[in-house]
Amino acid sequence: MTRDRITLGGCPKCEGAEMTCSYNFFDNDDLVIHSWEHKCPDCGYRVTEAYRSDDEDADPPELGSDYCPWCSRHGQPT
């Protein structure tokens, strides 16, 4: 698993400046997972989304699983 995290600022709940966007990537043969989290350490606001290659009922995101659904940044597996 790899993790890519940046600080965005601008929490929608408290307007705190330390809001983070985290991207996690997991690849194991036939299973690929892209997961995203926006989190504010000031007020605890948190939203998450994950995309799994084995989820047949999921609608693929418009930009792609490696783009954040809230800020549209491209995740970079390390």
C-alpha cells in the first residue's frame, strides 16, 4: 500500500487551514483499491471514498479512480 497526502486548507465545516487530502493505493494481482480521505484536524470533519476493482456494481468516477472526488487532484502512488 502507498500513501500520498497533501495539506489543502479550507475546511468546509470550520474553515480551518490544515485540511488534508490523502490518497491510498493498493495493488495485489487481481485486486486494486484507490481510497481517498479529506480530514480536518481542527474540527474532526472527515469524508472518505474508495474504489475497488472487484466491485461490479460501482459506477466508475468521471475523472478516474486515481483522482480525488472532492478536490480533483491526481493521486501519486509512491
